Amino acid sequence: MAADGGLAEGGDDFDPRSGELECTEKHINSALTAPDQKLWYHGRLGRAAAEDMLRDQEPGSYLVRESESKLGSFVLSYRGHNLKITHFRILAMCGDYYIGGRQFESLSDLIGYYTTCSCLLKNEQLACPVAPQEPVDDRRRVVAMLSYRKATDSDELSFGKGDVFVVQNELEDGWLWVTSERTKESGLVPAPFVKDLDGDYEPVESLPYFHSCLSKEEAVEKLMLAGEGSFLVRQSENYPGDYSLFFLCEKDVRRFRIERRGNQFLVGGRLFESLDGVIKRYMKEEIVEGHTLVNAVYRDVFDSNNTRFERLRVEGKDDVYASIRQSTGPKLVTRTNDRIEMSGYLHFRNEKMKKFKPYYFVLNGTENMLYFFENEKRSKPKGLVELNYTAIYPVHDSLFGRPNCFLLVSLYDNQNKTICYINAESSEVIRRWVHILKASCTNTSGAPPGKGLRSLHSLSVTIFSAHHVPNKLISHPACALSLNQHRVGRTQTCEGGDPFWGEEFQLDDIPSDVESFTVSLVNVKRSREMFIGSVTVQLSTLENQESVDEHYPMVAVAGVLSKGEVGSLRFRTHYKHQVLLPQAEYTSLKELLIEEGYENLLTLAQLCPKLEWSSLARALLHIFSSDRKEVVLLRTLNDHEIDKETQVSTLFRATTLATTLMDQYMKLTSLEFVRQAVQQGVQKVMELKHSCELNPALLDGATDSKTNTETLLAILNMMVDDIFKAVDFCPVQLRYICHCLQRKARTKWPDEETVKTRVVSSFIFLRLLGPAIVNPKSFSLVAENPSETAARTLKLVAKVLQMLANLVDAGPKEAFMEAVHPFIRRNRDRMVAFLDELSCITEPRPGLGAMSPGDIARELAVIHHLCVTHIGELRDQSERQPSLKRLVAVTEVLTNHKKQYMGDT
């Protein structure tokens, strides 16, 4: 549920993000108390009339009325301490009421919450209800003309002929959302099966313990059969229009008159809103000293002797049944003309949930609402997100140990926000959702920097280490990364003091309202975190496009560290605020990049330091994938590296632009292959209770090295079997690239028998499967980081598999590894066959397993920025390499165009 505050009714200039709203409670008390509804509910009352009524009232006065502009919604009109009258829209949907995204089960609960639990405006609660001249009960009641049985797995209600309902919402396709006066259940009923109550029908007739055609003698007989404490209600014979409550108490039938007073009922000097209210009260309180009502005696439901229901008939029953449209699905809560931008299953998690849960989401572009339902057959939302007050935050894979997440932060005031994390099964699904949501999320876009321009913010944080923190406090330290105090990333947990992480967090497209980021040091024990201290950095203090690597003193959490023991965190930050030109402006730059031979991009890569290769590689991959040329790019740069290499033993071992591109490409396209190949083995290691250590220097005296060896070999055998079986899950385009690697390497070193195997293993094992085994959480293979023992075992497994993929044994310095030599020799031929089969795709297959191109204007802007950064070196190089002069010229033209767009001449 979202934060407090509400939407101003149409035309009002109230902005819930202005900082005036305040909420101090996140959990809604289930036992909320409010003044009686007749004291503040006015039904149909215009905005001007409401303001006239409130203008002479005390500050804190309020009333609730129907919305003039939004059928089915309500408005809370409030006179604040500043004497200003503000109108808050209350959205009513399927029996729930939303104000600013917060969900209530009734209007009374909503009023009670802002009367006793929380503030509507800053330091202001509802205080003085303004009553109408006469109590208003404008609820629409309908009575069932036919019986109906609900469809399975739906929100429908089963009901009998004569049941009475209060209508909450009129939905699409002839359905009503109602509450049954008999059962108090809420759900859907088909409108053709009911009709509005006329003046001579009594709602009490729907109560199962009301017997309309029962004599006194028959009533006594039924109670005697039912036993002590039983009761029923019948019409009064002595007082027409009133009712009699018959109650069996101490073997004697007692009778109580229930007097009808307009729409109310009088018993013992007390007025009740309904007959059922009388019964419920005296089932809890004594009606006779020492006795309460216990067991209701029900009539036979609408039996043939009950002539009062004979008039509830409908002509042409078959036509009525035939006219009913399917009720299942979210379409009932949207209008026929609403623009549904997107729908589908996503995983949802809020601050109160420990795990993600699947829901069916529907994005209503007309209303700027994101609804989520239990499943696609349900019509009542589990909740909603009002996108007019919502921003999209990026979430790093490390936070939940799974990729494809983002965060929705709904801001209704500067005091409180509500958040929900969203996860999808694939990067393509999440990309589509984020793209569509951005158009609706007002808080995400921010103020445009100029006509035709777009503004993008990104942040890279590399967390290195903690220093001078007492070891007693950090037995299992980790760091959390937050944007505006909302967690978006997390390091692995270290063992012991002096922690070092060296983990990078790249957060792209952060909202423009993010003002700061925070790195917090926590100690993790039994899945619980204890906060030690934190560092908050204001983005305004960071130079755009510059890296800052510093030790930052932590601010201690109160009561954990005393002054002088705080310690520090070291991390590197790189903040970028990009202003993007329209994509068409970058056409010339793109043409230069994709020219045959790639002279321009290779020269740019040579001028860029290694720290910039990651962003350069990412941009190039997406730019080339937009023309389906990423495979050609990778093949060409790999060939370029092989041409330069002189030794087979060092082939693709160093970090180059080619290897950086391959690393990113494989991780973007091959996660399913990785899961099929190594996930089962990794999880087996995570479940082990003991070590598989082979190094005698790391063994204690009580450890049996033979048992360790046997366990390790069992894991290795399982792992290689899974890897070899997973060949068909490797993306076709990657398999073609591997074929090109083999062909090129064999051409250069025709006498090297193993080169065709090793050139492929240098990517598949050294740069893909090996890192996935050692860091399984970063590949979404496990939810938690491995323990110290499991991490050591995973490193051993990765080491042995790399030796096998390289077709070599361990060196003489690691004699303890001889135990795995038989395993390596036994599986060498299988490894060669596996890598040959993986590389058997001899022709490219465009479209199969292709990357999603993403935001091309943004990626071209990255290239432009790199060119601007190194423009001096490019000019110098162009004197020796004249073809570069075009790149220099295009860079300068783009820079001038950006200045013109921004009005900077």
C-alpha cells in the first residue's frame, strides 16, 4: 500500500509532493475507530457547497462526499490550520478505498486512521466532523431475483433468490461488486440477476434467522428442538411493522420486541442501524442476566411455503443466463475506453514481505494506474500504484541474488514513501515494462533540460573495504547501497575483520529526484543484519563524469559505536549526468563506428584507459545489436586479437576490449546456459556441511583428506555431466562465435593440436562458467552468498574444471592436486568433444538469441562523451591517421549542436 496523502480532486492546485503531507504510521490498525458515518458523510454534495459548509468551521473540520468528476469515487474535504480548504480524492474500487495509494476496507477505517493514527497534513489530524442536515444513507441496495452459483477460482458470490446486497461498484460487462447483507461477504454478482429494492421490500427478509411465515407455536417448537441458547426472529403480531426475537433460555422461551424506527431498530432503549446489528450485539452481550444469544435457528432457505419471494420472478430465465459475460479477469475494473498499455505476470515484494510473490499486473495508461491481482482470473486488485507520484529506481542483481529487478517508489510527501520491488523472468520482459512505465511515472522523467533533449543520470559505486572498525562488531561484514535511503544493492558477506569486497555497482537511469546515495556497513548473523555505520554522499558534491576514490569516515549508528571507533569505508564513485540529443543527431557518429574495419572504434579504445572499457563495450554492444551486427563486431575484434598474439599460452588471457565485449555479451545472453550447466552442482556445494579442502596447509588435524577428495570428485563428476548435457542451451550466436574462434586459431597455429579447444575454453570456462561457479549469486544461481567453506570448495571446483578445459594437469608446486589428475585425464576427450560440439554452428543465424538493443541514443551519447574526453588525443592521432579527422569533426559538430539545443551559444 502506498503512503499517506491523497490526490487533489480535479482542478485543485494541491500537490501531495509539496512536503505538506505527513504519515507517521505504515501499518493500518485493524481496530480503527471513527465518528459515526452519519456525522461526516454527505453523499452528493458539490465542491462549492462543501467549501461553503467548511468555511465557517473550526480548523481541522472535514466532511466526505461523492466525487463530482470521478463516478464511484469520493472526496475528503478538509479545512486546515492555515484555513485553506483542500480536497483529497478517495478512490473506491471493489470494496476498498484508496487515498494516496493507501488501502482501507471502509470509509470509516480511513476516517479513523486520520483521526487517531496519522496526520493528513503535516501535524494535522481530522478533528471536527461536519454533519449533514439529515443523515445520508445513499447506498444502493439490490435483491436477487434468481439463485446463482459462483464460477470456480473467481471473485463471484454464490447467492439465493431473495438475498439482498449493498452495491459498492458498478463494473464493466454487466457486473456489480457488492456486499451481501446476509453473509457479509463481498464479491461479484451479475447485474441481470438482481433488481433495485423497491419500497415494500424489507431487507430483513434476507437474514437466514428471520421467519416471515411462522406462528408462535411453530417458533417455540423449533427452538425446543434446537436447544438451549437458540433464537429466531419473526414478525410481531401485536405490533405490525415491528419484530419479535424469540430466545430459549433455561427451558423457557423469552420474547423481545424489536421496534422499527424509520431505518433503525430500537431494543431496550438502544438504537441499531440494522436488525442484524441487534443480533450481533446480543451474541456478545447479555440479553438476559448470565445469558447471550448462541445458536440461530435458520429457516429452510426460501422454501416453497415462503410466499413473500414468489414476486421475485424474471421472465425469460434462459435469456438472462445467456446474457452473462465472463466475470473473470481484471478487465472488469477498467472502462471500455481505457488504454491498457501492458499486462502480465511479475513478481512483487514490498517492505513487509520476505519473498517475492507472483501477481498479475495491468497498466492502465488512461488512469496512470498500475494494478496487481492475485491471478489473471481475479477482478479485485490486491493493490495499486498511482504512477503520477511514482519513480522507477534501478536495482542491482546483488540485492536479491536475481537479475531483472526494479524499484517503484511512490512519493506523496517528503516524510514518507512507499516502495515495491518488481522482478521479471527475463531481461526482455523487464525492459519492456520499464520502457512503458517510464512514460507514466512523472517522478522518473524530471524537468526536461531543453526541447528535444533527454536527461539521464547514472552512478557507479565500487565498494572496496572497511577500516578501523572494531573486529568484535564485524564478524560477518557486508555493505548495502541505497539511493535516497532505498536499498538497491548489496555486497557479499565477508568472514572476519579487515573486510575487502572490491564489488562494482552500476546503476543506470536513476531518477532525477535522487539527491544522495548511502553505503551502510552491516554485520550479518543468522540472516539478520546489525547496522554499524554509514556514509551518505550528496550527488551534488560529485563532479560530472569524474571518478572519485576516497576513504569516507562513517557516521555511527546510535548505541553501536562510541566516538573514535567509527572507522571508515573506501569506495570509488563515478556519477554521470548525460543530456541526450535526439537519436537522429547521432546518425553520423553511428555510421563511423560501424564502418568496415572498425578503425575509428579501435583507435578510440586505444586512447581510453581500461577503466572506461566497460562503458565503451556496453555502448558498442547495444549500438551494433540495433543493426544486428554485434556478432560481426565480436568476431572481427576476436580475430584482431588472435592476429596480434604470438603465444598460444597467453591467448585471450589479458583484459582487452575484445575480452571485455565477450564478457558482457556472454553474461547478457547466456544465463540460461549457465543455470543448466552449473546451478545444480553449485547448490550441492552450498548444502555441504564440511569442507572439500585438499591443501594440507589448510587442513586441521581432525580432517580426513580422503573423505574431502571423494566428496570433491563426486561434485566434479556431477558438474561435468551437467555441463556436457547443457550444450543445446548455449545461445546459437555464441556457438557461431566459438566456431569462428576455432577456425581462426587453427589457421594461425595449424600445428597446435589443442589450440581449437583452448581458444574456446578461454571464454566458456575462464570467462563464463568459472566466474559463475566462484560468484554464483552474481549469476542468480543462489539467493545467498556462499559460506567461507562453500566458497573455498567452489574455487577448487572452478580451478579443476579450468585445468580440464585447458587440457593440463596441476603444476609441481601443487602436489596435493594430484588427487584430481585421474578425473582430468578421464574427461579430457569428453571435454574436447563438448567444446567441438558447442562450436559446430558454422553460419550466423540472425535473430536467434539476439540481444535487446536498448536505448541507442543513450549509448551513442556515451561514445560521444568518450570522444569529447579524448578529443585532444584524437586530433593528435588524426595527424598521423587522416581517416580519424571525420570522427573529430563529427564529435565537434555534436558538441556544438548540444550547446544550441540547451541555449548555450
